Amino acid sequence: MPDAVHVGSGKVRELYALDDERLLLVASDRISTFDVVLPTEVPDKGRVLTGLSGFWFTRTRSIAPNHLLGLREDGRSTECRRLEMLPIECVVRGYLSGSGWRDYSATGAVCGHELPAGLVESTRLPEPIFTPATKAQSGHDENITGAQAAELVGAELYAEAERVCLELYRFAREYAAARGIVIADTKFELGLDGEGRLVLADEALTPDSSRFWPADEYTPGGPQPSFDKQFVRDFCEATGWDKTYPGPELPEEVVNGTRARYVEAFERLTGIAFDDYLADPEVVLR
Ligand code: Q0Z
């Protein structure tokens, strides 16, 4: 990539600058579990996530403008507008899981949202809640209250971010539910464009930025299987791995089963054959 300057690395993605106004976001096939990137890749995982993000960006344009300019032929690279990113993670939760469940169990509240007593793990909340978090440079994002988040970005922008994120989440979860996938929660990244407009950026509504659960297995009262990573988690648990770096190599059957689950999520949600995406990634934008 001679004309792209590397400007950032995530656990499984790379970010390049194309010029002053444009970035290239490249999704690799790396996979992480229990916060560790494994030594084995899952072929096409980055393409599935890139295609899904593009699909959602196109279908949510009337809710919020987004950073997408185009998808490259490789299916894993998104050209996007360079924005001024908000210094908060915009998380929406429709179900009580992960840090939301932990915080509720300890305090009865999540990010300042007082919830009814007696809720069980993975329960569907009466209404989705906006639960902002700080952006940790390394380590874990920390949940914060709306008041703390409003201090970081300003009250007006905070209110607009909350409204937009709740609307995006409600749209996507209804869409996904009709296709057998529960989107339990999701993390949005928002930025401001040159005119000060709030813009949806990064990846959106993928299994890496959200919890996807198989709807037909949903049973509140405990943790739910992951739509995409459950084979990987089960295998890793069975090896007795202590969940510190380095993680175990994945056997072929775990890789193949996991790839199939990612492709299944893509096809169920988009209604597009994954081979058609590979032939022309921009099919998800039409
Ligand atoms: C996204 C990230 C990745 C490492 C910055 N449109 C945008 N404008 C400005 N900044 C960003 C975006 Cl998407 C931006 N990240 C997250 C992505 C590798 C970090 F692929 N950081």
C-alpha cells in the first residue's frame, strides 16, 4: 500500500491515512477471545465484518450520517472520512450481560441507570439503555455515568449521541431479531465532521463490536452462547489455557466451524450470498 501511512493498530484491525481527509480501515482475519489475540486466523472474518458494517451503514443513513466512502475490492478495507472522534465509547445495551450485568449485580445500576431489583443475567431490559464508557488506551474501557460522559463531550452533544445510538440500536436489533439473531448490546464510535455534524464511524453492529446470540437458544438466567465465537471459547476452555498470552492454536475443525458461523451471520443479516460479496464487495451498499 504505497500511498497509505499506518496511523493505528487495534487488536485485529489496522488504520491507515490516505490523505488529510481520508482513512483506510483494514479488518484482518485475526480473532481474539478472553482478550487475547490467538495465533490462528479465521479466513474471511475481516471480510465478513467489513461487509456487515457497510451493510448497516447503508441501511441506517436516514438515522445518522456515517464515515463510509467505499469498500475496496479486497472486501476487508473501508475507505472513510477522517473525523474528530468523541472521547467516549457509545454503548447501547438491550440485555443485561458482560460489564452491564457485573455492575448491576454489584450496585443495582448500570452507568447511572437504576434498574428494577431481581433481574437475572442476560435478561432483556424493559428499554435499551445508553451506557457510555471511557476509551482506555490499553486495558479495559471503564463504564461511566451519563453525567461524566456529558462532562467529556458537552451536554448537547451527549444528548444527541444518546438519541442517535438508541435509534440505531433499536433499528438493528429489530432487523436482526427477524433473522434469528439477538443483538444483546453494541458499541458505536461517533465523530464530528468539518461542519460539526455527528457522524457514525469505525465498524458498526458487527459481532466484534456487539454481542450476537442465537435467538433460538436464548434462555435468560445465565450467560448465552456467542453466535460467532462459541466454538473458539469452548475449545479454549477445554484446553485448560489460563487465558494469558499466548493463546492456543486452533484446530482445523474449530477454524472451519467458526468461519461458517461468521458467514452465516453475514448471510442471515444481509440476505446476500457471501460469494456474491467476495465477487463485488459493494453489493452490500446497494
Ligand atoms: C477509528 C481504530 C482501527 C485502530 C480512530 N473515520 C475516522 N476518523 C477518525 N478516526 C477514526 C475513524 Cl474510523 C478512528 N479508530 C479505531 C480502528 C485500528 C483503531 F482499524 N481510531
